[in-house]
Amino acid sequence: MTVAAAPARRPAQGAPGPPDNRDPPKLLPAGPVLFRIVSRTQPPPRRGRPTARRRLIARATLLAVALTSLAGCTSNAFTRLAMPKPVTTQGKVTLTLWQGSWIAAFAVGAVVWGLVIWTVIAFRKRSDELPPQVRYNLPIEVLYTIVPFILIAVLFYFTARDENYIDKLSPHPNVVVNVTGFQWSWEFQYPDLGNVQILGTADQDPTLVLPVGETVRFNLTSPDVIHAFWVPAFLFKRDVVPGHPNHFEITTTATGTFAGRCSELCGIYHSEMLFTVKVVSQQEFEQFIAAQQAAQHSAAGSVQ
């Protein structure tokens, strides 16, 4: 005999149901607790990044302004960036170009290092998930392609402008000096001032005397090998090439005594090719020329 299963009874309304081992569902309370749960799941966006970026830009700007002001207001070993103090107008132009190049380099370095440090701090690893990948960002690629060209163009413009000024020869210089570099010394001649010649001796290097505030043209020649006429205080040097005369001009701005030397390895006694430059007042220069002319006339008379 088959026994039919009794139909399941539904509990009456309000009556307790069968026991259930499962945990009862938990309802999320409304209000601040829900906000805390959501905030733990998805943290709010970080604040303060624009402030840090502005602070970085402000520091780079202050650095550039400070370097510019130091270069323009004072003249010491720090602001000249290891360059000698110039005693010619051409040397001052060279120094300004040198300082401007360093200021541009410092500014670019501050921006690059600032961006690197900011990237390391702002986008440091917070989880094992791969961050969103950005490829072929056209504005950024155009930016880092155009900006270097702009920097190069600016530096090229100022370099070409200053080079043209330094190499410029005036039609009527105040003093002309013919410089002959030979193994192993120098000869200086003033062709427009009675062909006064200055030579060194075995015990003393030759001394070139120049007037302050005057334009001086140098004509450089060599009878043997390549030398180089270099006065560090001029912030300039030029090769002395056999068969190829070179020229340049300076305008002296300060009196004093300055060292000169050959800066081209010209042989075994290259280190002996030294000379001295004395920049004096116009009156002292005229007295020097007169004394040299009298000495040469006296020497010529004694030979006859």
C-alpha cells in the first residue's frame, strides 16, 4: 500500500517558522556608518596635489630669479661660475652668455627633477593592481619635442649674436699690436707708434702694455708652428697659425697686471711661452711708448 506524503503546511501568519541555521541578513544602517563603509571601499580623491605642484613651480621660479639677480648685481667667484673677472667689454659679453647658459640649465634641471620627484611621490605604488596605461599622448609628445628645439634656438641666437660682436673689427682702432708667437717666446710690436718692439729676455717674460678704455686690435702671426694667444682675464683666446694671420679686438675696462700664455701645445718648451699684460692709464701708456722709442733710438745710434 502506497502512503501519500502529507502536504507541507505553511505557518500561520504571525506564527514562528522553522529554525534556520543560516545567519540572518544584516541591514546596513543609514547615515554615517554607511558613509564610512563606502569610504573604506573607495577612498576619496587625494587633495593637495595642485598645491605641491604650485609650490614646486614657485621654488624653480625663485631659483631662476635669484641666480639672475646675483649674476647682475654682484661679481664674485660664485656668480661668475668659476670664470675669471673680465677686464674687457668683450669679456663681459662672454661672461653674460656663460651665466645665462647656466641659468637656463639650472631652470631645466629644476623642472625635470621636480617632475621626477613629484611623480615618484604622487604615483607611488599603493596596490598590486596595474595602474591605467596611457600611450601615445599627443600633447605631451609634441611638448617634449618642441621645447628642446625652442631652448636650442634661443641659445643659438644669443651665441651667434655675441660671437658676431666679439669678432667685430672696428675701422679705426686706437692701438694696433702685432703679435708674433715663436718657439719659445713672444714679440709685440706697435706699428702705429714708431714700430716699438717688446721682447722678453732670458730672465724676464715680455710685457705687453695697453691703455685703459681704448680699443686694441691684435694681429697674430707665427713663423714656425701653431701657438695660441691667451689672456684668461680677456675670456678669449685665438690661435696663431703660420701663413694664416688672425685678428681680434678688445676694449679694456680696468687697469691691472694680468698673466698671458700660449694655450696650444707647441713643443718641448711650450710651458716657457709666458707673457704679462699691463693695462695702465692713457698718460702712463704714452710715457711707456715715449720711453721705448727713446731706448730704441739710443740703441740704433750706438750700433751705427
